[in-house]
Amino acid sequence: MPPSRMPGDLHEKLQALVRANQCDALIGVLPEVIRQFPQDAEAHHLLGWAYLRQRRFDEAMPWFQEAVRIDPTAAGSWNNL
């Protein structure tokens, strides 16, 4: 079974992309992160956020939905639904 949370160094790299508003880069790397850590709600949320920032609403919603399915307390994801 894969680990449920991504390692801290990967988390920091993704957060740096968020702070730099690098949505294309996030969309490029997050599917592989999610493949490796399918139970990491934050990874799903970040991919939804990247699509949302690009106004790709239909592509964003399933990622927020999966984030709240994994973690029903994921307030940020609930706010984006």
C-alpha cells in the first residue's frame, strides 16, 4: 500500500510552486504525485486549485471532490466546491 502523505520536501517544493503561482508546473507534476500518494488529500486539492486558477472549473471540481472524500475536514476543498 502506498504511503498516504507525500514527504515534507516534496510538499515544500509544491508549496513553492503555489507561492509562485506556477499552475502549469503544478498541473504537470501533480498527477504523478497523486499516483504515488493517492490518499494525500492536499495533492488532490492543489491540482484542483491549479485548474481553478486557470479558470478550468470543470477540471478542478473532481479534484476538490476527491480531496473531501479522502479528508472530510478539508475546509479549503469544501470552500471551492
